[in-house]
Amino acid sequence: MKKYFFLILFITFNLIFSQSDTAQIVVPQRENSKLSETKPYVILISADGFRYDYAKNYKAENLLKFAANGVAAEAMMPSFPSITFPNHYSIITGLYPAHHGLVDNYFYDYTRKDFYSMSAKDKVRDGSWYGGQPLWSLAEKQGMLAASMFWVGSESDAGGKRPTYYYNYQEKFSPEDKVEKVMSWLKLPLDKRPHFITLYFPEVDHEGHSFGPDSPQTEASVKLIDSAVGSLVQKVKELGLQNVNFIFLSDHGMIKVAKEDPIAIPEMLLDKTRFDYYNSQTLLRVVVKNPAEVKTVYRELKKNQTKDYKVYLDKRFPKRYHFSEKDDRYNRIGQILLVPKAPEIFLEKGKKSSFGKHGYDPKTTPEMRATFYAFGPAFKEHLEIKKFSNVNVYPLVAKILGLEITEPIDGNIKVLDKILK
């Protein structure tokens, strides 16, 4: 009898957990201002790892049609490093990673004496780790409801206000499930209907990592997302809702890396009494525990660098990266940076790497470049534009929605103002 009791308890617990894991979270007692009810809608869609040339390479029919009828960028340039968490948060705040604080998918904050990791749910949902003012927070503070079908920071109170409608991150929803969730928001009454919505798809990035950017699996994932976006646009059209604008973009691209012959971590850095290092494989960040040793250590590492990577002091890191000591507002980067030349990677002994990677400089490694398409009544038609930095998406969305930008950002509306009617 006792055995059956515990079995029932176990099943009940798992059922409750499963339901709560996928449940929508709604912040109560919020509604649009009367002015916000008259404003346009923006659906910001990110397909993680959707390289700038994927749509053409894999004949993503819906996306190519939408891009041709709207605005298509040659490419969108990720912020450095071209990694998922830093770039999604750069897009949503208009700030470079060193300015908003997410300098990597994982990092150590020496002031807080604590780690942040993309896999640590308690940290991901703690807004005190995040700088800047996310677009949903900006909208909510100005009387406009927002909703998030996943985005970095959307589960937290970053910027002071969560979106009214959001989900904690999980991968149980199919792309079409997500489309239906977005449509349910757009069917709400005027006072409860969000005008700014984020929608995130991880599939292309997953397949690119696992099988490489040129694999049949990556091609299939591109077509899966193409189908989902096509479905969303069609359903919005059938709903008859006016003034809905779509921005389809990605955080970074993908490249096949030299995983069979990686660069070894320099021997001296293995001394944990003197150093901490953080290896994303496409960037090695070094913290020298005794600041008096930094220059000596730098000279030693520089002397032994090879053609496969370069060694930089944070003070002398190239200005265009916006990742130097003077940019490091949260002191999270490290004093010395080892930057491999694509497709080389740093790899510890006994560890493995995926087939595909990102994180390199998008200026010197075109495979890192992201996608940007925009279409809807706010945008000009049949327009192709040159590449631009992803921090400029923020002021673009703010202008369409009629939001006042209340904090300094790195993006500038002048960059993309020309794509608006």
C-alpha cells in the first residue's frame, strides 16, 4: 500500500511541476493607457544562430518573400563577443555587452563574489545582474503592455518592470505552439492586448552547434522556423489586426570549428593560485589575481602566442569591440584576453567541443554575422540596406511604438531611421 501511495505522490508531483513549468505568468492589475491602445504593434522575432546567409542558402521561402517585400539588411553585426546571452540582451537594451553587464553566457562578478550562468535559473531571474532598460520595461513604464515568449532577461525585473505576460524558459513548446501563444495575446481585449511582443526560437542554433552550419539538420531547422514565421504572419493577417510590424533577426551566426586540433590552454594559466580564466572556446578571458603581475603575465603570454590567436591587455583591446577596460562597467571581463583566429578554439584537456561555434569578431569572420528583416506598415518596401550593429534595433522599435528613451544607449535612431515610412 505504501509503495502505491508514493507512486501516486510521485506522479502528482511531476504533473504539477510539468504544468507550472509551462504556465504563462501574468502580472496582475495592468492595462494599456488609452494612448497606447492606438499605437502600432511590434513583434520582435529571434531565431538563435540564424546566420545572415541561411535564408538564401536553404531557400527559406516565407522569409525571403517577407524580406523582398520589406527591408532586408546585408547582415546585422553582433556585438562582441558574438555569443547568445550578451547579444540578445544588447538587442533588447541598445547597449554593448560590457555596458549592460552580460559579458558572456557565464562569468564571475568579483564585486558580488558570485557566478552568473545562463543555466542557473535563480541568476537568470534576478534582475540585479542586468544593466540597461529592456524594451518591455520601457514600454510598461510608459503605459504600454508587453509580452515575451522568451528572451534573455524577460523572466527578471531587469530595468524595473517585467513584461505583463511572459513564460519562464523551457523547450517544451514547438514553434507552432509559440505562434499560438502569440496569437492568444493578439486576441485579447484592447486594454489587455500587448503592443510589444518578443518571440524566440532556439532550433537553428541547436542544430548548428550539434551538426555544423552546412548540415542537413541545420537546413531542416531553418525551414522549420521559416514555416512558423509564415504561419504567424498568415494568422495575424486573418485576424484582421491593423498596424502589426514584424522584425525577424538573430543574435549571431555559426561556423564549423577546428575541434580536432584545438589550441591548448597556456600552461602558466593552469596555476589556480595566480589566475582565474573563463573559456568560451572562442574567447579566453584571464583574471590575474595579483594586479602587480598583470604586465609581466601579459608579456609572457604575448611572447608565446602563435599564429592561431592574439593576446591583448584589456586596456589595449581594439576600440571597435567596445570590450576594453574603460567599457567594463561591471568589472566582469578580466585583464587579459586571448582571442583565437576562426575557426580555431581553446580547449582544455579531456573536454569536447561541438561542431559549430560562434563568438568570433563578425568583422573578420563573416560567418558570425546575423540576419535582419523587417516588414509591416511601418517599414519601407523593397529596400536593401548595408550591415549595421545590433544595438540600433532598440531605438528603431522605440520609435515605431512611440516610446521615449529614458536612459543613455549605444544605439542611434539615425542608423535605421531611413527604413521607416
